[in-house]
Amino acid sequence: MSGISGAQGRKAIDFSTQQRASLKLGLVKAEWNSQITDELTAGAQRVWLEHGFKSDQLVEMNVPGSFELPLGARWLIEHHQVDAVVALGCLIKGETPHFEYISQAVSTGLMQVGLSTGVPVAFGVLTVLNEAQARDRIGGSQGHKGEEATETVLRMLAQKYPRTTNIVSAS
Ligand code: RBF
């Protein structure tokens, strides 16, 4: 990936000055396991700011649980005209008897929202066996999945609106 920086300590992603001023990011957060999803959200906000965007370019929405994330993502796109969405949730298997069904529905639903609207949607949903595994993924031994999902969606946005340095030659 090529690009100039606006980021502090992060791999640079190449956006124009106009893009930096006008792009809007939607964050949709599930309120279930909110101690975890609040930190996922904090990580997403951090990455957005570190890449040179402003907090007033963020639109945030809370939904009750992860199952509601795809619809929340769609509302952010349709009613708030965001350019990309990061969906943040935490499904804990031990506490969620229908864990497999919800996980499957959320991942398929988020993918469908992205494909049907053309707006990049990142999957920032933890699917873990217990709370310790969730904590490992919000800045512990397994990284920070809110930060990583936001990096991913920014990289997708840069590909969607390429500047010359972003274009990878097919030849
Ligand atoms: N939502 C989550 O985001 N994470 C969970 O771990 C979670 N566990 C649930 C466990 C049960 C037994 C139920 C009924 C719901 C759970 N939900 C969870 C909420 C779910 O995503 C959704 O909000 C509700 O099923 C209402 O549509």
C-alpha cells in the first residue's frame, strides 16, 4: 500500500485534502456487553482521528444487540449519508445459546449491506467463548479489533476513491 501520512504511528493511507475534510464514517455499536463494545468504539474513534479526520465527521448510533447491527448500518448509510461504516459488537458464546445463528446472521447481514449499497462496511464484531477472550481483543494479547476494523474500512475507502498512487496495476 502506498501513500502519504496524516497518521501518527499508523501506516499511512492516501487521502486528498478534500477527502480528509468531507468523508463521513458511521459507527454502529451494540449495547450488549457494553464494557467491551465501548472500548471497541473508543479504538475506532482513535484511529479515525489519528488518520487526520475530525470527530464531527463521525456519526454514531447505538443498537440493542449485535443482531441489530446490519439494520443500523443501513440506516447510517441511508439516513446519514456516511461513506463507510464500522459495526461493533461482542457475542459471547457461553452466554448466548443461539450464538452460531446470531453470528452467522450478523456477518451475512453486514456483508449484504455493503454489497447492496456499495458502501464499505467493516466487521468489528467479536465472536468469543468468554469475556477474557473479548478483553484480549480490545488492546490485549490479540490486538484491538475496533482499531483494526477501522483501519480496514479506511483502506477500502482509499481503494474506492483512488488517487493515482493507490492504483495497483493489473499488468
Ligand atoms: N447480543 C450481543 O451483541 N451479544 C451477546 O452476547 C448477546 N447474547 C444474547 C443472548 C440471548 C439469550 C439473547 C436472547 C440475546 C442476546 N443478544 C446478544 C442480543 C441479540 O443480539 C438481539 O439484540 C436480540 O436477540 C433481539 O433481537
